[in-house]
Amino acid sequence: MPLRLTVRATPKAGRNEIAGRRADGALLVRVTAAPEDGRANAAVCALVAKALGVPKGAVRIVRGDSSRDKVLEVVGADEADLRNLGR
């Protein structure tokens, strides 16, 4: 069963990183890709997938495709893995 993760994305950052969590629990993700033609979204999904140790195709955006605030769906990770991201 897929799990959902709230993310605040920052495109055109200095480096690709998971920078922690916001007070509301959203994961802070910074990517170097520009928000053009879906490149930043793909980079966010790839970075989260790598951090969780799941394939890139196991992470997809279900809400917020054109927003900095996104909801990702992750297949193959458990809730403990998601909670520990960014801590």
C-alpha cells in the first residue's frame, strides 16, 4: 500500500539535499534542477527515492505538480522510514 509524504520543494538550489522538516511536518527538499518541463519534480522524486532506498518509479507526485508544496506517494517504504527522513 502506498504511503503519502508532504514535501516543500526548492528548485534551483545550490545542491540536491533533504534539508530537514518544517514545523508542519513537511519534508524540505532542495534540488538544483530548474522548474521547467518537470525537471525539478523528477529531481525531487529521484532524491526522495534514493534517500528511502526504493526505485525512482516507486515515488510519484499526486498533488502539487506546479507548486512548491507537494504530496508524494511512495511504494515500498514503511512509515518509520518516512518519519526518519530529514531528521
